[in-house]
Amino acid sequence: LAVVIAVLAPLIAAQWWGAGMREGAAAGALACIALVCWGLVGLEALGDRASALFNPPTLERVDTPVADGVTATPAEARSLPQVISLVQRLAPPGSPIFVAPERSNLVAITAPVLYVLAQRPNARRADLTLEAKPEVQRDTVQVLRRTMPKAIIRWSDPRGIVSEPNLRGIPTSSRELDLFLASNYRVVLKSGPYEVLRPRG
């Protein structure tokens, strides 16, 4: 939306100005609103840059084969190499893995970048679903029963379970995925906000 406003706002204002302001008060008001929105987008961008300049977060490089200069918080930068190394040992190249949320009934966001870092495909082959919905959990469990990934990463960062006023932030009554993982997988590594699970037995 910010990009759309940044592109359209000056075009709207230029169109109205170029027409010699003959379009009347309604067009002028629209041009003013567009310019105000444009200014607000600019102020927000300046605020973000100022915050990054004067109060930058503490970040460290992630030392994994495909990270290519990616940085993360110190805790994550220490955890990720251990997690990725173990997942790659457990799951042969080309075999699927799965990144599970901390709670299957509340999934605000997930961490699909872990598939990239591990260089392993997603068993579900879909990252952007409403994962907490009962029907999605049922589908996920069916896929995991069929494929039984050799490694599952559970991501327990607090950002993943933020309650927000949208469909992703509303808890559901289903914990089917949690129950499946508890019955069929065991934790073999805990590091920072990550757990690595492997099949029982």
C-alpha cells in the first residue's frame, strides 16, 4: 500500500495541477489528500531510517552455508548453525522437513526462511496458509503422516503467537498438529527459539 500511495499520489496531484486546476473543489481535495498521504508515507520512512541509524539493533552474521551475509539477533545467530547442521544430518538432501509453530491453535507468523537455510523442501509445500484453522491442521497432519519428515523444526519465537485483531491472531479450538507431533516426534535439540524434532523410534 505504501508503494502504491508513493507512486499514485504525485501522479494524481500532477494530473490535477496540469489540468489547470479546472476540475473543481472535489478534484482539488483528492489531490490534497493524496499529497498528505504521500507526506505521511515519507515521514514514516524517515522515522524508520532514523531509528535504524540512531538506535540500531544488535545483530550478528549467521554462519550457515547459504546465509550469504544474513544477520540475526545474537541468540539466533548462535542457534541457527546448530539447528541447520542437525536438520541437514537428519534429513537427506531433497527430503522434506517441516517448520512447526509453537502453538498450533495460534499462528500469527511462521519462519519459512528456515527451509531456505536448511536447503530442504517444505513437506506441506504451502507457507502462507492460516495454519491454526482446524481444516488446515488436519491437512497438515495428513501430509506429515504420509511423508513423515526426518526432521521438524519448532519455532517458538514470541512473534509467532502474537494475538492480533485479524484471522491469524485469533486462537482456534484445534490442537491437532500439536497432538500429532507429541505422539510421533521427540525433541533432540533445543537451541534459542528453536527445537529440532525427529520421529520416535
